[in-house]
Amino acid sequence: MAAPNKQVLIAIIGAGGVGKCFLSQLSALATRRPSPKLSLCYISTSKKALYNDDYTPIALDGTLEALAASSRSPPSLSQVVDYLAAAPHKVVLVDNTSSQDVADHFPTFLRRGINVITPNKKAFSGSYGLWQDIFAAAAESGASVFHESSVGAGLPVISTLRELVETGDRVTKIEGVFSGTMSFLFNTFAPTSGAGGSWSAEVKNAKALGYTEPDPRDDLNGLDVARKLTILARLAGLPVESPTSFPVQSLIPEALDSCTSGDEFLERLPAFDADMERTRADAEKEGKVVRFVGSFDVAAKQVKVGLEKFDKSHPIAGLKGSDNIISFYTERYGSNPLIIQGAGAGGEVTAMGVTGDLLKVLARIG
Amino acid sequence: MAAPNKQVLIAIIGAGGVGKCFLSQLSALATRRPSPKLSLCYISTSKKALYNDDYTPIALDGTLEALAASSRSPPSLSQVVDYLAAAPHKVVLVDNTSSQDVADHFPTFLRRGINVITPNKKAFSGSYGLWQDIFAAAAESGASVFHESSVGAGLPVISTLRELVETGDRVTKIEGVFSGTMSFLFNTFAPTSGAGGSWSAEVKNAKALGYTEPDPRDDLNGLDVARKLTILARLAGLPVESPTSFPVQSLIPEALDSCTSGDEFLERLPAFDADMERTRADAEKEGKVVRFVGSFDVAAKQVKVGLEKFDKSHPIAGLKGSDNIISFYTERYGSNPLIIQGAGAGGEVTAMGVTGDLLKVLARIG
């Protein structure tokens, strides 16, 4: 059992949608679990920072107001490393940003013994060199790094894949719908029963309902799915070089590559509805529906992201709303895959994955 | 990082189907992970035991042959507790039996600092008093107890439920197919397309294919499902007294309660085919199929196990083979549940859950 006076310091970078939800989950967790005592020692956005040079804890209620009122601007990331490495207790850095710059500093944080947890995909889906450096740094110092929410938000995707591999199962293939936006778009555009609207109308509708990024091209280019596939393929043992080193189908028509804004893109998209209509009709002719999926095959060393057709009775065809689905094909599970399904985006469930990671770190150090 | 000479001792009770698979996974794990060194110090069946009084490790190859050749009979469980508590290293007890007697000793093992991992349902679905005692003992000594494979074999069911609860989500309802046998029986008896055979023919077929217990009544009485529901409901916060303290529908016709053997039961079962035929036809009239499910509703404090009708497009209706499916309805996940699906029985996947538990213990102590 943890000594009653043991303390663990939490440092948070990022206070956006996920960051706010995490902060509230952290506050509730600190109340529920008196030991080890969880203390917030640092929090920052791109504009402000809140911390005390002597590590005096920051209150876990009214934190955001205090941060907004702070007169300190955020120190450089190397300064944050130095500050946290000199702390009198064990430290967990929570990166709730999607910043490549923060991700690039993970090896430095880890080498200095600072545990890292994050939903930030950039760290694990950038260059393979950064991936190797992160895990080498963790192995050297014994610090932990967890990133459950980098794929499927709070769904237990990364932990399940890790456990399959670490217990000696052999993953042969992973296939799934990894984007809540793409899930929603195709579940409404090509439902298993009834009829969807035109492609451009469904994209506009999804944006109006808040299911897309502010600029929908950031979803439609397929890169978000490619990043998640990169992470899973690497965990399964494929040394994928980058999320652009395998075929990724973009749903942005080539002729619209030149659009200078998301609004211009949406305005001109209807001219290309006939292409997507043909794709939908081709699938329908075979009694199938079209879905945007990512998959990799370990034996064939093949990773791909794009449109595929599925029987209407297939679990991928039957998804609801903006749910994700991930099918793990392994030696032990044989012909029927292990399947995990549910909301794969949203502040609360993404923060839950981060809070779950924090619990795993505490089990190791607390 | 673990010190290079650190050792963790493993003690195994049970060398049946799951035990054999676990032993082979342990042997592979010990080879892959040099630190901490995993050493087998004790293994026993109900007839034989293999261990050295000075804890000299038992070889991880040829273990079963050495056990069969051993001249030692198993000591009493209290003697095993004393032996392991006096070991010079940390110890993990692996209970690969389904013995109530071993389960009853878990609090004693845990109080003496011995970590416990097991697929044994009896410990967690027996009296609520034993449940409380097990977790109180673990909290007192700081030893760990994990039982992933007690529900859904290697599927990440227990760990997911624990994480939902521990991160502060509120589970409102859990529903699913928790028995591979019941899954197979109803997927073939009432498929979503095509026609199944008579009930008694399907039961005989399932037994012939090895999907049932040697006496199929041990599956058909619903107790196995009730035990799993008991475990999940308790983890979600319902203080369920026992697996017989809520409604459990048995599929054994009352008139056959008096059968003295499984063979006699199977011989007389066809006389009751009309009852199940009526159930199947009633569902079919509504365009549905019948399935054997377990569920609990936290607000209503209601736990139940039995036959229910599902739309053919419902994920529970669309299960394949002998797969399990578990739907977690929670506050954070809203109207669409988090779903986990896949093989929920079999030696390798059950042992994988146990090996995964061992990795969790090692992360804490290794």
C-alpha cells in the first residue's frame, strides 16, 4: 500500500475540450483516492501558465479561472522539463494538446524520469524515429508512457492490443472504422436501410451538427485515420515509417485541392456528388454499403485507408451514429475477431482514456 | 526499471485445460522477459504436487511430465499458504481450478501478501461476504488480486468495467451473452437467416462438438451466466448477495429435474421440443430471434438471466459461433453502448486473460 503521505504531482499542458474534461475527472479522482495524494503543480495553454516555483499545489477547483487570471506566460518546453525533473515527488505529465512540438519533447521528459500520458496522436504516428526514441527513453529511465486515447478515445483499444502482443498472441490483421466523423458520414450517406442524402448535403449536415473539424477537409483527407492505423500497426510489430508511407484514399476531389478555405470547399463540393453517388450505387448493386475503413495485414505488411464495400449484415456496416469499431484478428481468436465498438470521440470519453492511463501510472509508482 | 537480479515466484494450482495453456504461455513469457526473472516454485493438481522446500525453481519445460512423475501429494491449502508466505521473493498464486475450496482461501493468501490471479468464478460469485473479505484482505496487505478471465475469458471485460468505474463514469446497465454454449445453441437454433433444427437436436449437436459441459444441464441451468452477472453487477456497485438471489431462467424442463444423468436428460429432452419451438415461433412472428442473455440495471437494482427476443439487426442477434458479447451502457457513452465481442471460452484465450493479469501484477511489483 502507498504510504499515507505519498504525493504524486500532475502537470497538464492544454486546457481545450479534452483538457477541461480531464481536469474535472482529475479533481473527482483526487477526492475519491486520498492516497497517493494527487496534486496539480503545473497547467498551461499556448498563452498562459500557472505554477509555483516551489511546487505548492494549485487548487483543483477554479483552476481554469485561476489560469485565465495568471500573469505568467508559458515557459519553453525545455524549461518545463527542468522544472518537473527537479520536483520533490514523482511527476506525471499530461499532454492534452495535439501539438507536434510537445510530442517531440516526450523523449526528453521520459529520460528525465517524468511519466507521460496523452491522447496526442502526433507523438506516436509521426516519424518512426520519434516512436523508437520515446519507448527507448521510457525503457532507460523506467518512466511510463501511456496513450490509450490516441486511438478510439476511451475505448480499450491500445491496452487490448498491447495485452494481445505481450501475452504472446500473434495479431494477423486489424480492421475498423477509426473516425467518428467518417462513421457518421457514411452511416447517414449509405445507411443499411432507408436512403441517405447527397454526399455534399451529408458533409454540410455533419459539419452543422459538430461532427467534423472546423474545416471538414481535415477529416476527409483520411490523415486522421492514417495516423491511428500507424499507431496500431506499429504496436503490432510493423515498422511503419509514417502515416503517409502507405496508400491513403482522400475524399477531397483533386480539382478542389486548390480551395483556399473550408467554406469554398463546401460550396464547390456539390459539383462532385455524382462520383460518390456512383460509389454508393456500385455497392448497392451488390447488396452492400460503402464505408471508410482502415486496415493492416501483418503477414502481407500492408496498411491501407479508404473506401470499401461491406455486406449489410457485417458489423462494420451496422455501426450507429459516430461509433468506432475495431476488429482484432489474431491467432488465438481464430476466424471470429475480438471486436471493440463504441464512441471514439468526445471530450469526456477521450479524457476518460487519459484518466485511465493515470490510474495505470499510479499502480506502477503510487 | 526492475533490478536485473529481481525474481518473482509463480505458484500454480490446477493443470487442466486452462492450466496447461497457461503453463505454456508462462514459459514463453519468461523467455521473452528476462527481468524480473519468473520462476515456477509450486504446481499441483488434486492428486500431485511438485515443489522444492528451498524454493529452487521448477523447470518450465517438461513441467507436466515432472508433475506426473512426482511422488509428493498436494499439501493442505493452509500448508501452501505457509510455504508461499515464507518464500524469499514476491509470489503470485495462479488458481487455474474452479474449486470453491481454493477460492475460500483467497483472503488468507492475500492477507499474507501473496498476489492472486485466477479465472475461478467461484471466488467472486459466491457469497457477498467472501467477495468483501477478498478485497479487504488485498487492501490490507497491498497484494493484488485480478480475475479477468472469470467473465468472457480473455476479452477485456473486467478491466474495462473497472476502468469505467474507477475513472468516475456511472454504469447504468450491462447486457450481454455471457456463455459460449448458450451463444452457440441459440445462434444455431434461431439463426437470423435460415432455419435451425429442433431444440433437443441442437443441444445434442453442441455436446457432440464439445461446446457444452460433459453434462449439458450444467450449461442449461443458467448458473454459469448468473455467476458472471453477479461478478459484473458487484463491480458496478450492486451488492448482489449470491448468484441465486435474483431471477435465473433454467432451460431444464421441471419434469426433467429428476433425471439422474446427463444421458437420461438428453434422451428425454425431445419430449419438450414443442415448448422451445413455441418460444422460437413467438419471436419469429415479431420478426425477432430468441437469445439467452444476462443483464442488470443499476438504478432499478435488477439483475436477471433468461430468454429474451431481439430484432434481427441487434448486435446480440447477429453473434457468430460461440462468441460472447457485452454491452456497457454508461453515462459517458450515452445511448450507444461500449461493446466488446469475441470468443469467451477456450483454453488459450482463458489462459491469455490470466497471463494478462500476471503482467498487471508484474507492473505493480516487478
